[in-house]
Amino acid sequence: MTTSLLLLSRFLQFGAGMVLAGVVAFRWLFLLPGFVGETDETWQKFAPFLAWLNRLFIGAGIVLVLSGFGLFWAVAAGMSDSSLGESLSTETLGTVLFQTQFGAVFAWRIGLAGVMAVLVAWLAWTRGLSRRRYAVSEALAGLVAAALLASLAGMGHAAATGGPTFFARVGADAVHLLVTAIWPIGLLPFALFLACARRLDAAEVGAPVSGVVQRFSQVSLIVVFVLVATGVVNTCFIVGSFRALVTTTYGQVLGVKLLLLLVILGVATVNRYGVVPRLGAESREDALPLLRRLQHLVTLELVLALGIVAVVSVLGTTPPPQ
């Protein structure tokens, strides 16, 4: 029961944190630049998509806060070698919170989660992400979401030991998590954007849609290089050798993650070089099949990305080779 709660909580923590950061990143990195110079009328056509973003952000914020307490509960039970019910004692919870590195990081996350809860409530009330223009509250929410996501690096294997490489390990892990929010988890708002675009007249919204798609493709390519580089650094620190990658349970689970990533990169390559360059078509008849195909491939990438998040959740509970 404790292991199940731990795995579920880790999956929700990673997933919700990436979605939170990814939604704001999509608006700032892709949507707003792609729609520069567009009229209010054009923006209004995408009102359903902006409303989806608002609901997605609020839902992810709620999940992140609630799953955080589930994660702490499961870790407390594991550290005290007791059942979930037995771990709900002041002594056990206090020891984990105030006398462990996990507890120290979690205390900071409680503060950040409190700020995020206020911001989520404010954005829900004002429909912050449903508007064309961004506000200070939205920018702050994005920064807090990024901090919450990056702080997960302080709870993982990279932070388990000290030494001269401590900050390099944790820093590489934090950057790895942050760029994952842009791609591939950023594929979630991208898929919603494409679903909305398919319902509109391509002649009227073709230019901004093409701009967002092109920008997403270009930035994602950069993100992939950063993702691979930080992943290699993490693997070198945690796994240590090719033999350990093949012969240990941790290495084999990591291999599943790498396999899923290669499949995603294959699908992304088809998108980038087979579909995206052809989206300059002006007529609705030509654009709709391309948007439909792009949306289907992006959805496939997203499903595979969720599989990677599940594998990462398992990795966090698997003893590393070193």
C-alpha cells in the first residue's frame, strides 16, 4: 500500500508540476509570440482554447498540492518502516519534516505550494489564463510552478549524497525537469491548440497557427538537445558505467525510459520534417488534413511522454547502482 501511494504520488507530482510549468511556458514561448500583431477578433476565435488552458492550469495546481501531501505521507511511512496508519504520528511526521533532507526540501515546497494555491485561486477568479494579455500574477505563477518542479530534484537520487559534485548533479536534474515541461509535456497544450485550430477557418487563422507550430518545432529541437545533455550527465552520475546500465534493475528501468524517448523522437522527426513544412498551405482543404495528422502524431507523442513520467516515478523508488 505504501509503495502504491508513493508511486502514484510521484507520478502526480511530476506530471502536475510539468503541466503547470508547461502551460505557462506554452503561452509565453509559443502562443504570445506567434500571435504578435493579431487583432482581438483573431484572439477571440481561440477563446475556447484559452479557457482550456485556464482549467488545465487550475486542475494541475490542485493535483500538485494534494499529491505533495500524499508523497510526504508515503515517504514518512517508508523512512519509519511502518504502515501508513502508524506513520500518522506527530513524532514520525516531525522527525521526517525537521530531521531529514527530504523534509527540508518539502518544507520549502509547502511554502511554494501555499503561494501557488493563492495564485491558482486568483487566476481562477479572474480567468487569468483565459485572457489575451498576460499579467504579473500569471508570470509569478509560472515562476512558482518552475520552482516547484525544479525542487523535485532535491528529493531524488541526484541529491541523495553530498560531495563535490552535489550541485552539478542536482542542477542537471533540475534543468532536465524544467525542459521536460516544455517538451514533451508541453505537447498537451499544443495538442489542445491544434484541436481548436482545426475547428476554425484556415484562411483567417492560418498565419498565427503556422507561426505557433513553426516556433514550437524550432524551440523543441533546442530543448531535445538540452534534454539529452542533462540526461547523459544524470546517467553518468547515478549509473556510473555501461555495465550497471545493463545488469542492474535501475539501469534496466532507465533503458525503458530511453527506449520510449527514442520512439517519441522518431514521431517528432516525422512531424518536424514531414508535416510542419507543409503547413504553409493557404486553403482550408489543404490545411485541415495536415492539422489533423499533426494533432494525431502530437497526441501519440504525449501518450508516450506520460509513459516516461510513469517510468521516472518508478526510477525514484529503485535503488541506483551508486
